[in-house]
Amino acid sequence: MTVERRIRVGAWEITLRWPAPATGGPTEMTIRPHPDADPRLVSRGLTTGTLRAVPLPELTSDVLHSARTTALPVAEAREIRRMVEAAPRPGRKGRPDEFFALVAAVYCAYVDLGYPNPVHMLADACGAPWRAAANWVHLARKKGFLSPTPERRPGGAPTPKTTKALGSR
């Protein structure tokens, strides 16, 4: 799935495409003459002025903002919070696999959405202290619910173990 925006700049129709989830600028730009364009303007070809007129920062900001607000893992974060409230101190038994699978899924969603500190986002979404959320992510990675990354770097992906633990969610 991709995110697409079309704009008109002078005689040109410009289509920009972002991968979904979008984390940066567009990966594709197509420039064609607009159907209503004056043929004399089209015959001059593209100019640097046309390219400079593309409001790339504003379009990218709009796409990223839309992606962040529509793809937030709200239900999953709510479930994590519910599980923590039900057992604030799980003791020796620890938390169930489903908990760490949810942590991995929410954390990865924030990574994919391009947040610079996904652990802080996880903590805020779950109403937990940052240190607790960082520990959950560490344990999720250690238990195999999150793929490894270079040390002290955000990232990783949910593993097949995560998918299995979440089942039909």
C-alpha cells in the first residue's frame, strides 16, 4: 500500500508516492502535463522553477502527520495498560507471552511511524514510566518477540513468535 498526493504546478500535474507506513520523503514522483494545460507551456518542458515550486516539505509533513494519527496502536496500548493494572507486580511468575508480544507490536508501530524515541511513545501510550517501558522492550527482545538491532538503537521487527502469540488479533 502506498500514500499518494497529486498537485498541480503551472502546466504540470505532479503525483508523489510514499511507502506505507511513511517515515520520510516520497519514494516516487511522476510529472506529466496537466490535461487542461496550455500546449505552448508544455512544449517548453520542465523548468527548475517548476521543480522548486513543489511544496515537498509541506506535503511530506502532511503525509507523516496523517500516518501517525491514523496508524497509532491505541487498542494494543490500552490492552498493555489493562494487563499492567491487573498485575502491577507480576512477581516470579512474570508477565505472559501475550504481554511481550503486544509490547513488541506497539513498539514496532512507533518505530515504523518514524518516532525518534519509540520507547517514550510506548510509555506515554500505556501510562507507564519510561524505565518500565524500556525494560519491557528489552525483555520482549530477549524473549524473542522482537528482532535484534545494533545495541542502544531503536528498531527491530516483530518475530513469528509475536505473530503466533497474538493469534487472531
